[in-house]
Amino acid sequence: MLTFVDEILLLMLDDEKGSFLPIRESTMGYVLAGAVLMDLAFANRIDTDPSQLMVLDKTPIGHSPHDRILENITTSNETRDTKAWIETISREASEIREQSLASLVDTGILESQEEKFLWVFRARRYPTIDGRAEREVKLRITGVLLSDETPDPKDVAIICLADACNILRDVFSEREINRIRPRIDQIRKLDLIGREVSGAIQEIEQAIMAAMTHAHH
Amino acid sequence: MMNIGEEKSDSVVIVAIEGRVDGTTAPELENRILEVVDRGDVNVLLDCAGMTYVSSAGLRIFLTSARKCQQSGGRLMICSLQPDCKTVIETSGFHTVIDCHDNREAALATVS
């Protein structure tokens, strides 16, 4: 069974090229951190409210980055809110990403290819070899966003993550996105971790905009 | 700590919640609501007058239960939220996907 980290990484990849869609590094960090926390929340290991994140059960879930992060939260001396944990965990984004990609290669969903460019630089690509998992995720997303039905919390979570890193544009046309924007806005509020991920990304974007405006003057 | 009461008013089963709905207690509430829906009572009113706290795990159960009621041809409603819980429900937009009412009477009046 795929984790939220696996699912959002599949959505972030260009299927044919095997490279990541253009997503800011900080955005990817926050989204992957949120995905880890969602995995832990849906496995009943943690719970959250607007002011704190609590450990319910410290039993590992069997995924190494998640279990290490769960242990860090469990052994932390201070009570922190979800946003603070998203910021902390986002620093480990590259490790979270690499471990999930390795697992997706192991299960035959992606293949790993190394390519050289300019004779010296190496880049790794992950073309999709079994697209069923990603198609299923996209079907769940479209099913929720194109209907008025009460959504499943798991579908809410993946929509929050996909919208936070602006990759719903890879699922819907620009026109469709504009049409369903009210539904996206309704859905993405329903998950507290997802809301905090979006909030953290917006803060970074506003800071960048402010810095750019300042530089122009 | 959470207590659950149950009573029936015409075609609606009222599930009265007392105490905290969090990661520890939410599974019990979910099982209770699913039990009600599975026996054919698909219109459920969660009376939250005694609910003192609701966490994300609790909100997820509200959503799962509302979905189950809807898929079974009925609906889930919520009433009598205390101010703190009402704020949580409204901040997270749950009142846009689940019918929320000020009291039992107002909720029951919407069911024909």
C-alpha cells in the first residue's frame, strides 16, 4: 500500500521524462513533511489540533523515514504545533524523497535511470513503468473535485498536498481548475495538516515576493 | 474520556456525545455510528452539547460517518456545538460539508 509520500511523489513526477515538475525546493520540503505527518496521523500514531501535535502510539509503521520522525516527535521535550513540526521535518525532505523513490522502484512502479549531461554531471530520472497507482490517485482526486459528495478523508489529504504544490494543473486544464476552484478551496480546508502545509508555503512565497519587490526598488 | 448516548426521534437516530473526541476515543464513536447506519438507520444527528474537545482524528470520523450516511441514502447532521468546538468546525470548513444546527429541534425540523 502506497503512503501519502509515495502518492504525492508520483504526482510530482513527469511520467515520461521521469523528472520532477517545476516545484520550488522549499515547497517540496513542506509538502513531503506534511505527507509524512498525514501518514502518521492516518496510522493513528499522532493526532493534531490547532495548537499542538500529540503522539498517540509510538509503534513504528514500517517505513524508515516515518519511523525515525515518529521517534523524534516522541522523544522531543517540547510540545510543538503542526506547523513547527512541518518546518523541522522539511529539512529532511531529500532523504524522505530518496527513500520513497527507492521503494517505488523496488515495487516496480518507477524505474531508475542515470543520465550524464555535459559529460560530467549526472542526473537521476524516474520514468513510470507501471502507471496504475498514479492513475488511481488521479481518479480519486477527480472523483472528489468533480462531484458534491462528502469526500473520504484520505482523498482530502492528497488533494491538500497536490494543491499546496500547485500540481493539480497536471490533472486538470487551466479552465477546469478555475471552474472547480471553489470546490478545491472547500476541500483543502478540511485537513489541518494540509492547511498548515499551505500556510507555510504561502508565507515563504510572500517573503520571496517582498524580497523581489524590495530589490526592484 | 467520552460517553455516547443514543435515542431515536422518528427517522433520526440521535447520538449524544459527552467528553473529548480525539485519537483515543474517535474509533469508538466511529464504530457506534457505523453500527447505527449498518442496521438501517441512515439519518444520524450528532448532539455535541456535551462534547468538550474535538481533534483532527475526531473531525476525520465526522467526515467518514457523513460519507457513510450519504452513501447509504441518508445524512449526518451535527447540533449544539460548544463555542470552542464550533470554532474548530468552522475554521476547518466542516460546516460546508456537514449540516450543522444550533439545537436538536432545528436539526430535526430539516428531516421530513
